[in-house]
Amino acid sequence: MILPGATLGVLGGGQLGRMFALRARVMGYRIVVLEPEPNSPAGQVADEQITAAYDDPTALEQLAHRCDAVTTEFENVPAGALAKLAGRVVVAPPREAVAITQDRLSEKDFLRAHNFLVPPSAAVRSAAEAEAAFGAIGAPAILKTARLGYDGKGQVPVSTLAATVAALERFGGVSCILERRLNLESEVSVVLARGTDGAIETFPVSENVHRHGILHTSTVPARIGPELRHNAGALAAHIATALGYVGVLAVEMFVADQGRLYVNELAPRPHNSGHYTLDACTADQFEQQVRTLCGLPLGSPRLLAPCSMVNVLGESWANGTPHWERALALPGVRLHLYGKAVPRPGRKMGHLTCLASTADEALDIAERAHAALSG
């Protein structure tokens, strides 16, 4: 076990690293962040930021020398960086698991190989493969880049072969995946923690709503049946075990075809849809990240109250500083800002969590609080 007083490293300086660093410092750890952008959200609250590229050999040597263990705050860390660090310090999540989830094609191959249900999909790396894939998948569909897509980026809805080929060309001919668009009943996700001993603790299932490809609200408990909530948690746990995972993992799922669960994507890190845990659970996802990284016993993530989280994007600054006081005047609302200086459309600047007596009430307050920011 790596006990409080030790130093933990974070690859990545975004808001997930920031929230991890804040929780780790509360628990008595020192934090060093490796991030190429100066004054990063995580670096602002860390003991030290090494400002360099993620694969910079000197920076990685410094990080390994100063830290007892290192984690990641996003999935696109160079695999070579994780391999180099793993030879010197404890690293979680494992490089092998991160490598699988960095690429949508390898992720889908892994899920199919372990008999997890996924939407129909096919690889697209050329116009010829686009034609074969579209013939097999049909419309409506979505063409997604195999790597680096997030928050709706690197994704284009397509309904014809011509549109599929045009989207592939727009992406510069990089490896893509064509995926059938399901007739969704709802979107849910499960965030869990898995320790080095294989112990797993799952957070309550979140019901998610996206706008323009970006998560808008996450509501807990998910307004689906108890059996489906149980099955979603069990499915996520089976995936984590099959991956040999250590750390915090998010499993995004589609509910379609009269209650069937399809695995959409895996995120080898804390997740936007798990931010509600900061205010609504006895142990949050970032505390679990600390515990799994350090070999500590997992916390019991009991839900204290129904909750809804709503993202605050750069659009809320369109008419000047948001009206924080109007949102905070509503009952059960808490504000989390990420320390980002420049608001841009679609950029996640923070979030609000809203606790209430029921999930419906929490969601209603979240929407009202979000609307109040811009008047």
C-alpha cells in the first residue's frame, strides 16, 4: 500500500486531474502533474506541474523520480510513456487496458471477443471498406474516427454511401468505424472502481442526456427498472474483470430493443457522468481513483440522495459572467468550476450538482439552475 504522505503523479492537466488532485490532497498525498499546457486546471491545485509533452523522456524521468505512483486523467496518453513509467513506479490503469480503449476498433474487437453486446459496426479505412461497411451496416449510421474523438468530435451521422465516403475524406482518411444508429430508449453509464485484488465497487447507474454530442445531464438513480439497473452494474463489472482493470472505469451503454443493454464506449478514467458522486455519494469517483492507485481498500459508494449533474459549457458566458447567484439560490445546488481561463462554445468550464428528494425533482432543479446562469 502507498500511504498518505507519499507523492502521486498525474498524466494530464485537465479537470479530471484537478478533481483527483483535490481529493488526493485532502487524503494527505502530494501531487505532481505532467501537462504540456502551463497553468493547467490540475496544475493550479497540485504541489508541482512539470510542463512538458507527455512523452518527453526527461519529464517522464522527473515524474518517476518524484512519485510513488502515477495515474492518468485521459485515455490518449502515449502507450510508450506508460510503459516507461511502469518500469519505475506503480501505474494504474494498466497500459494494456488503456491501449485497448484508445482505439474504437480494438475496443469493439475486445468487447465482441468476450461476448459483450455492441451496436453493429465495421472498420472503414478506405472508400472500398466504406462501401462494404455501409452495405453491411446500413442506415442510419455514424462514422467515427477510431482514435481521439470525444464530446461528439470525430463523429458524423450518415445516411448514404456517398455521405460516408465524404465523411471519411473529411477525416483525412484516418481509420474509422461505421456504427449503426440504434433506436435508443435511454443512455446510461456505470462508473466503477476495481482494485489490485479484483474487488469491485460500482456506483449507482446514471441516466444521461447529450446535446450536440456533449453530455448535458446525468441523473441518479437512472429512471429505468431495478432489474435493468442491476444488469448494467453487473455488465460493467464483467467488463472490468475481463480487462484485468485496476482503477476507475466508466462504461457507457445504450438501452434499446425493449430493454437490451448495448456497450457503447469504455473510458479508462473517472468520467463526466460520475461527477455527481462528489456531492451525492459516501465515496466519490476520485477518492476511489486514489484508493485503487495506492492499493487501499475500496470505499463503499452509497447514494446519499437523488441527484442530477448538469454541465456548464462556454456558452454560459455568451452574455458576460454567468449569474452564479441565481443558480445557487435554488435548493440543493452546488457549483464546481475547473479553473479554465477562456470560455469557448462546447468547452466544459464546470458543472452543477443538484440534490433533491427524487430523481425527477433533481433533474428539474438542474435544468432550472442551468437556465438561470444566462438569465
